[in-house]
Amino acid sequence: MPYLGSEDTVKELKKALSNPHIQADPLRYRNVIQRVIRHMTQGIDVSSVFMEMVKASATIDIVQKKLVYLYMCTYAPLKPDLALLAVNTLCKDCSDPNPMVRGLALRSMCSLRMPGVQEYIQQPILNGLRDKASYVRRVAVLGCAKMQKLQGDGEVDGALVNELYSLLRDQDPIVVVNCLRALEEILAYEGGVVINKPIAHHLLNRMPDLDQWGQSEVLTFLLRYKPRCEEELFDILNLLDGYLKSSSPSVVMAATRLFLVLAKDFSHVQTDVLVRVKGPLLAACTSESRELCFTALCHVRQILDSLPGHFSSHYKKFFCSYLEPHYIKSQKMEVLCKLVNDENVQQILEELRGYCTDVSAELAQGAIFAIGNIARTYTEQCVRILTELLELKQEHITSAVVQVFRDLVWLCPQCTESVSQALHGCEEAIQDSEGKQALIWLLGVHGERVPNAPYVLEDFVENVKSEAFSVVKVELLTALVRLFLARPAECQDMLGRLLYYCIEEETDMMVRDRALFYYRLLQAGTEETKRVLCSPTSDLSLRLLEDQAECPVNAWASDFNSLVTVYGKERWAALTANQVIELHNTESACEASSVVGEEPLITENKEEVPYVATSSSGLTLTPSSCLTAEQFERTWLNLAVGCQQAVPWQENVQPDTIQAALQVVHIQTIAMSKADSQVWKAYLAAQDDAGCLFLTELLLEVVNAEMQMSVKQSEDKPEALQAFISILRTVLGTVAELTS
């Protein structure tokens, strides 16, 4: 066989496809076509045989048709002129008596990535929606979503949407689910598919006919329906009761989420549901699928925040197995920390103690930190185990234990004496910066309890020139000044040497500035130094009460069975904050507002544009709010005014300056009057990281010296509204000051 990529290979294939003797033998002809597909998947350019492959589609062999259609969909963008021949062939096959051929041809037509193809696929799709064969209807429904995507900024076809809504009552269950997905994509910019009472009840009645994938999809869509009365609510819950026992974990989780959301006003129902899904979750936690196991553990951890003792009797299910990956072991250790009670604390601590000597340093430190979390409640037992671990003289173990001790004496002052006695000799086994900082902090704050504390710190002072971490030097400065206040005779000389080095020889400005600060503070006297460094601080032990407070189920019910549970709310919000939402007719607006970092700080008329922070009082505006004028108007008319305020204004401010300044803080200008208008107006839109929209009208009359602001928001959030108004007032005030 010729080597890959050679022209001889393509010429040979082209010659074989044109050979009438090979065409007469169906088996040999199919083998040649398979060779073409094989070379195509290996990256060889076989687009030159496009004409021959189109001719090969004229066959009754289904396998050969599939191969040819795959080839045509791949090379249609490269051969747009010849691709019209393929379109004609596919259109003809859409009328084939065989429903498999009709469906295959329609699916291939919808997969052609070439300009102008939507005008050819529209009629075959409409015919496919009314086809007698269910397979063709399935393909046609999905083709509607593809056609809408190809149209891009085109308006949604209302007749097509109505046709899809009518197909929700199709006899084939897969067609019903495909309709839901297609409508969700087509109506994405209008909020997705609408689930009203007739549709919701119809979907509930069709649930037994659906496969597991279809059931989980329908259960997700049913979250959008709100029952009108309590009787209807419990009728729906009774219908869903059986799906909590499904053999599919996805169906069980979707049904659980729907239960939790619908029963938000009935906490006892939510608790009963979580009790019933305990078995499926425990089974998923021991699944051979690592992905399923990890996801189930995340959900177990979420449930334990609201029901602390929910899985306590099954704590052994969360013991780590040797072959499990690190990320699963970490999740299990977090769950074990939440399951500790008076009955199982000894067994869980012994299990975690075994992990502390694991060959994986990361896992061993994670187990030590887990013991530290348990120590907040069972201090004496945990401190004894941690002290025994120090005897191993392992670097990573000692470092982690000292870090736990640092946090523990802050949260549980009663263990300070035990921790102080255990610190002897720890400095010899610690090399990392985190461990050094923890040890130095302990010696500085509780050095009067450690007899050799000044001498340990003296070793750090003598080696300060070779210390690689600036944070360790800063911590050493603070600790030595604190210890000097408690034991001045032993620390005076080394403190002077350390301050001299950090001020005169140190190149790191952070260390040098801290040393200068302490030098000048000591000049003010020891009493002033004590007042600054040893002043009372907030009692962090009070956080124990906050940690033990149960989180209500409704706080996370809507996030159940979603990636929010896996990533966490904060991380998920950060991941999705910068996603650009493409809306109809807003390409230019989106490009202008989504690339804020590329906006010049000086406009064309050389007027300065101020920079204003986009976060105020916890409110973060995102650059993903791209509304059209029509969408803005429709939303504006449906909302009530949340706040009206006035801002002093200057007559010589140009509208372009205002628009550019607002764009910097991610506030989109929908419409604006001309600069010389007697009554100047502007309409603005913004969106925060939680999805709340802020719509604003600015009104300026020439006779008045103030700007009127009217703000509306899509969700009732008074704090967010005040924060947004603060940002807006800051922008307008800064612009007015620059131009005055």
C-alpha cells in the first residue's frame, strides 16, 4: 500500500471508483469506499474523489449510503459547488420508500456545513415532521434545531414552533423528548420551552413510556412548572414517587431534585425524600465508575450540610480503598469529617490515622487536616494522635501537623498547653514555607510557654540570608517582635540583628517595609508596640457555632443534580461569569461589550474615560448582558421602578464620554439621544454574576442642573440595587468631575 498522504493513493482510489468492473461488484465497490473513509479519518485529503463518491450514493445498500453520506458531510464545505450535487442526491433520498433511507438522508442534509444550505433543508424537514415513520420524525425534530442554528440571527419561525409543540403529543416517546430539546434550543433567547399545566400533565403521563435518558430529561424540564394548588402538587409527587426507586442513578437524582423544589414549603416531605434516596446514593458511592462515585460523594456532602446525621450509621461505606484515585479519597475524608459523632469518633480517627502514613504526601496531609477539623469538637483525642504523628519525623507530616496546631490553638485555646509541649524538635523536619510560617507563628504568639522558643527563632535568624520565601521572613519579623515583648532579655540581640539585615540588606520591599514599620513602632515604646501587636482580636472560636449551623434544604435544592454541587457555588459562578450569551441581532453590541479589556482609555475626541471598579458591596457586573432594543423595551414595560435618584450634572459633558465610561464598568448603552437635544435620554442595561438584570433610564433637561435616574431590576434584591446605583453614581460623578 502506498505511504500515507501520497498522491498515488488518491489516484488509485479515484481510478477504482470509476472502474465499471468494480462498480458491477457491490462487495468490491463497498470495500473501495471503505478505504476512502479510512484514509479520510487518518487525515489524508481525499476531497478530489468527491464526484465519484456522490455517484456512489445511488445504491440500495444502506451501509454504502451511510459511508458516502459521512464523506459528503465532511467535504461539503471544501467543495461547495459540487456539494449542490450532493444536496440534490440527498433531497431525492428524502422521498425514498425506505424510512431508514429517508431518515439517514435528512440527518445528513442537516449536517452539511455550507452556506445557504438552509433553503434546501427547510421543506424536507417540514415533510419529515409529518412522516409516518417515527425514525424520520425523530431526525426531523432535531433538524429543526440545526436549521435554526444555521439561520443565526434570523427570526424564530412561529409556525415551526407550533408544529413542534403539537408533536409533544406524538405517539413515539423519543420524538417527544427530541421536541423538548429542539424547542429549548430554538427558544433559548426567549427563556426556553414553556411548560404549562396541560404539557406538564401530559409529560407526567408519558413518563412510563420513556427510556432512562428521556425520563431524566423530562424531569428536568418539569422543574419549570409550578403547581397551582396544594392538591395538584401532591398529585404530581405521587406520580413521581416510583422514580425514586429507578435503577438509573440519573433518573433517581432528577426525581429527587424535582421533589425538593416542588416541596419547598414542606420540609418534612423533603426530609422523607432524602431518606429514601439514601440507598441509591450509597450504591453510587461504591460504584466502579469513578465519575459516578465522585458525583455521588459531592451530593452526600451537600445533604450532610442540612442533615448532619443522615449517613452516620453507614460511615464505613466512606472508608477509602487502596485503588481509589486521590480525588475520591479526598471527598470521602471530607464526608467522614461530617459523620463524626460520639459513637464512631474512635473508629473514624483510627481510619484517618492510617491515611496519615500513606505513600502519597498529598493524601497524608489531607488526612491530617481532616483530623484537625474533627479536633474542633473532639480536641483531646485528636491532639494526642497528632502529637504521636510528630514522632515519625517525616517532613510533610510534621509540616501538616504544625499547620493544624496553629489553627487549633486559635479556635480551641484550651489545647494551647498540649500543643506548646509538642513543638519541641519540629523545626528540624520542616522545610516548606507553610510549615515554617505556622511554626514561627506559634513560637511568636505562645513563645512564653515554649522554653526553647528564642533559640529556635535564633536559628531562623542566622539562616535568614538563605531563606527563599519572603512570607517566612515577614512572619519571622512579627514573631520575634512579639516574643521580644514577652522575653526581652533573650530576644533583644537577635531582634536587632534581624531588623538591621531586613532594613539595610534585604532586597524584597515587602520585608523591608515591614522591618521599618516594626523599627519605628519600637521607637514609640514597648507599651505602644504591645497595644498594636497584642491587642484583643475577634474570637474565631465563635465560628464553630456557624460551622455547626444546619443549612436549610431550600438553600441548595435548585442546585441538586447539577454541576453547582460538584464545583461549589462560588467556583461555578466564577466559571460561568465570563460566558458570552449570543442574542439575536447583537453581534456588534456583544463584541463591543465583551472585550472590555481592549477598550482604549482615550476616545477619538481625546476626552479621558475614567476607570471605575465593577464591583461594589459584593455586586459584580459581568460583560455578558447583550440586549436588543426590542428585548429591553419588552422587559422594561413588565418591571416596576425600583429606585429613582438625581445626580448633579454639568452641561458640557459629551454623550460619547458617558457611553465609553459606562462600557468600562460593563453597563451596556441600549439607546441614547443626540448631544444637542433639549431633553436628553439614555437607556442602559447591566447584569450581575447571579443573572439579575438592571435596566436604567437617564433623563437630563437643559433647564435643570441634575440627571434623573430610574432603575428597574428583574429580581427583588434591595442590596444589589443599591450597589448598582452606587456604581452608576460613581461613574456619572467621575465623568462630571473630569469635564468640569
